[in-house]
Amino acid sequence: MRLVADLHTHSLASGHAYCTINEMARAAADIGLEMIGITDHGPNMPGGPHLFYFGNLYVVPPVIAGIRVLKGVEANIIGSLGELDLPNRILKSLDIVLAGFHSSTGYEGTGISENTKATIKVLENPYVHGIVHPGNPKFPVDIDEVVSAAKDLDKVIEINNASLTITRLESMENCIKFAEAALKYGTTIIVSSDSHHTSLVGEFDEAIKLIKAVGLGSEQVLNTDVSKIDEFLRRRRKALNRKQNS
């Protein structure tokens, strides 16, 4: 399975990543990718960027080193009603909005029920495109409820390579269950590196191995084709416009 885009990566603006946007894009070009998502952590992450950083991302060129650059965020879920640490006026200006649970960002959760409710509320947010590293065992959810909701709402669920190789290493069992549920419900997934350094851009091997093992094919993986990504983003913009005009 060949992936053409790494939609979840971090620049040094995240506070605990180590390379510039230009360096990340060039690293993507060096390994033959076509697109990269720069999804720096939201401002509630310790050391994370100020709101102004996200509001000013429009100055970043859409193409760097021949690589299309999606300007986005990995927003922090900060409340059980799906509150995020960026306001909608910022979210609507971004190309891609991913969201996930992180410790020390304002939400610790009380268990599966609250975490599931929060996750589904985030998926219902019209500005959000998907949920990242949902297999994190520190924030357990009802996997079937979350994955079926993502299918119904035309959102994506991530299989995060870093969760299998670097951090959140207890995630394997849950990641397998998420992949199995995606196969069951026909939910679209993305496979991402979650790279915080150029050396890890496009590192997908363990995640690809996992999804192949459960029988997920390339037709359910968004980032196997740039045209699929573009069509998905167009659908989300149309859905947002319909909601705003209703």
C-alpha cells in the first residue's frame, strides 16, 4: 500500500518538535510524498503556539519544495461536550482540523462514557475532519460508537504510527480494534506518522502492517490518493456551508 500524504505532522511551533515547516515539507519531498499536513498542537498543549500562530498560517505558501502543504491543527479536546482549544473563527480558516485527547491540556476524563461523549461531540463539530490516535488507553472510549459515528458524519479515524513505535505504546490492542471497527462500518481512516522531526515524516510501516492484518484495503484509506483527500475536503466544506446557511 502506497501512501502519498502524511496528514499529521508537527513543526517546532508545537513546542516539543524540532524542525521548521520548510524542513518538514522538504523531508516529504525527499521520500516522494505529494502532500503534508502541518498540524501543530493547539495552544493548551504546554509550550504550544498562541492563537495568533494559527490565525497567521495563511502566510505559509500552499506549495513548498513541490509538496502541497495543508495548514492545520491537532486541537486538544478540553471538555466533555467536545470543546476544543481553538475557537471556530480560527478553525474555519484552516485546511485540516484534527483533534485528540492529550494529558495536561485541560481534560482528564472520568471514564469510557464521558470520553466517548466528548469524542462524538468533537466529530459532530462541522470544522473537525477527524480524530487522532484514538487508541490511547489513557482515554478509553466505546470504539464501536466512535467509529460508527465517524462513518455517519463522514469524518476520519486515524491509525497513528507513532502510537505503535514511539509513544502511547500500550495502544496496539485498541488500534487493532479501531481498524477492525473501521472495516466493519466502512469508516474512512488516515494513516499518519505524527512526526515531530523530519526523520519520521512518512513513517507508516507499522500502521500499514496493522491495517493490512485486519483486512483494510486502500479504498478505505484516505491518504492513498491526493484526489481522494481533495474530494473529502470539498465534501466537508460543502457540508459546512449547508450547515451555516440552514
